[in-house]
Amino acid sequence: MSNFILIKKKIDSFKKKTLSIPGDKSLSIRFILLSSLTKGKCTGYNLLNSEDIISAIKSIRKLGIKVILKKSKCEIYGGGLFGFKYKKNLVLDAGNSGTTARLICSTLIDTKYPIKITGDKSLKKRDMKRIIDPLKLFGAKFKDNNGKLPIFIKGSKFTRPIYYTENLGSAQCKSAVMIAALKTSGITKIKSLPSRNHTELMFKNVLKVPIKIKNKKKYDFIEIKGKHEILPFNYKIPGDISSASFFIVLTLLSKKSELILKNININPSRTGVIKILNMMGANIKFLNKKKYNGELIGDIFVKSSNKLKAINLNSTLNSSAIDEFLLIFLVASKCKGVSSFIKLSELNKKESRRLDWGIKILKMMNVKTQRTSNNGIRIWGNNNYQINKKIVIKNYLKDHRIFMVCTIAALSLGGNWKIYDPNSFKTSFPTFLKSLLSLGATIK
Ligand code: S3P
């Protein structure tokens, strides 16, 4: 594949189309890491087949866990809570995956030998202090390179449960503490700002870990009793709403189009994007809703709208839409009026500085955009907005979501685009271009 794509034409209207979306990335990584801690064979179906997932699988293989990847399923032979085969000089490479890097550390709080955790150029810029601090409280030791990868973790025989307040709204931090708690005698107590709750749901419904969860007004309160043996399990991973969102926005912004996305994880802690788009005047509906191991799953119906309106969003939905904000910014450019979003500092801590790049790309698109205090952004939109210029998007730290958002902008808003690094989407959504082609996109 060439190292850029060219898009010169908007997608033609499409109707009565149905798409399947690959498995959820968060659930796929949790399936892999949690399976490695059970005693016996776990089988995962519809696992995402992407580079982030391969990084997670390679990491647990290095810890002595057998993984058999088949076309339609993934079998993992866990060694029990303390079943990793620790060796000297182990290096685990999480590639581009923050979730893998942060969550794998939490499974290593008992390692006899120091283990090096590293990642690619983008991951090496990301903050690991946020999980190092609580994991130190459990008793693990770190050589921590100012909180950036590569780091070394050495475990302890005498881990202890902790009290921990999670104040970033980060599911990765909350989950790291929850997973470390599994290897510790006693009760770990967590007070956390709301964030995606897949780990809680898996602990409760699948692993049957003794867990108490109370969702109060501002915080969630979680208690986990550690050292409870986890039995093997099977898990069918639903489609990823973060990946589905690219197609939701493509449909919404294109003319006279309609789309159904099948079997998507619509857990309310992930559907901030739908709530926000509906507040902007979209009419996105969930169909055929059902529960699976605590997760809400359904089909998503979306159709085009030319009457979108600006939004003045407070920060309560930020964490449940955190991976979709660049798409939401794109929609704001086609809304009547001035939209504003606040408290988005976490966006600049992702695979690239997404708030900064979002502002830069909107400006390239000639959309009036202003950064506001409080890590906010204001976007001047217009229902008739169209792009009529040449835009070149360089390879910004190979951020998969930046590549995909720009592709959607080109196909729905027009312009003449050259977008670098089509390989980046293999991180999270390897069938992205294929699905666009199936809807009739012209991409060279
Ligand atoms: C994830 C949590 C989010 C999200 C990331 C996946 C997870 O990060 O951005 O893509 O699987 O727990 P934070 O928890 O750091 O916000």
C-alpha cells in the first residue's frame, strides 16, 4: 500500500446499507489480559484483529501464556492468578497501545525479576505515572524514566490492597487498579470519576470476582476482594462503537444516506458520542437492544441530516465520548451556530495531541476555530459548509483516529485531500477502507 491516500470526490448517497464493525478494542484487550489470569482455556469470539491486539497477545505469550489464534476465535490458556512464567530480562512491547501498556503493568505486581515495558514513538510520549503511582502503593517498584516508557517494573511478594481515588475519568487507571487488586489479599477500594465500565462488568458477570459497585452522583465506588481464583470463560466481543462512529458521522454528514451498523456495544459509558450527536440534531437510534454479560448491545440506525445545530457542551459526557471528539468537531463544522466544548485536556494525552491537531485540521479546512481557556474549543459551523481546497495531512505520530477522521471529512465534506499513512488504521480498525469502499467511496 502506498503511504498516502487521495480523495477528490465526496461519497455518493447510500441507502439501506448494513455494515458489521470489528470487535471492540477495549473488550478485546481485557479479554486477552484477564484470560491470562484464569486457570484453563478461555475462548474469545470476534476478537479485534488489529495491531493493538497483537501487541497484547505478544505480551502475554512472553509471560508464558499459550495463545492460539484461529480465524473465528482466539483460545487463551491461562495459568491462574500467579501463573506467569517470569524470566530475567523480559521486554514487553505494547506498540501503540496505551491500554495494553497500562493494564499489563497491573498484572505484573508480583514479578520476581524486573520487566521492561516499552512501546512505539507515540506511546513513549504518553504518561505512565498515572498507573505507576497506584501500582507503587500495592508494593510494586519502578524505574520509571519520569513516567514515560520505557519503564521497568519489579513486583513484590508482599503486595497489599489500597484505597485509591481516580480523578482523571480514566478507565485505564481504574482498570489497572482493579486488575492489580486481583493479585492482592484483602479489599481494594476505589473511588473513581465515571469512565467506561467494561472491567467492572467483566469482573462481576464473567469472572465472578467478589466486587461491590455503587454509582453515586459524582463518583463510582468499587470494592474488590483479591486472591479469588478466576475460572475460565468464553466471551463474544461485540462491535466497537468507536469504530462505528466514523460511519455514523459519514452517514450523518452525507446527502440522503442511511446506514445500519450491526451488533455494536452500546454500553452507556461508551455512547456519549450518540448522545452528543443527537443533542446536535441527529436522529440516531438503537435497535434490537439486548444484554450480554452486563454489556448493552444493539444495532445503530443513522440517517443524513441537514439541520444540525450547534451545541454548548459541559464536560459530563467527555469521558464517555473521549475517543470520538475529533469526529464531533467535524460535525460541529456543519452545525448552524457556534459550538463549544470544555475540559478536554485528556484529548492531548492520547496517541497524539488530538485537541491541538483537531484545531489545526479544522483551521486547514477553513473552519473558524478558537482554543478557549480550560482546554476548550469553539467551532463556528454552518449547515451549508463544504470544503473547496487542497488539504495535505501529514503523518501526525501515525495517529489512527486522525487518519480516519480526515478520511471521513474528505468523503462527507468534499475537497481535494492527500492523507498520509493509511497503515495507521491497522492499530484499531483494519477493515476501515474496505468498509468505505463497500459504501461506494472513491479512494486512490
Ligand atoms: C480505554 C480507555 C480510554 C480510551 C482508550 C481505551 C480502555 O482511555 O481513550 O482508547 O480500554 O480502557 P482513558 O481511560 O485513558 O481515558
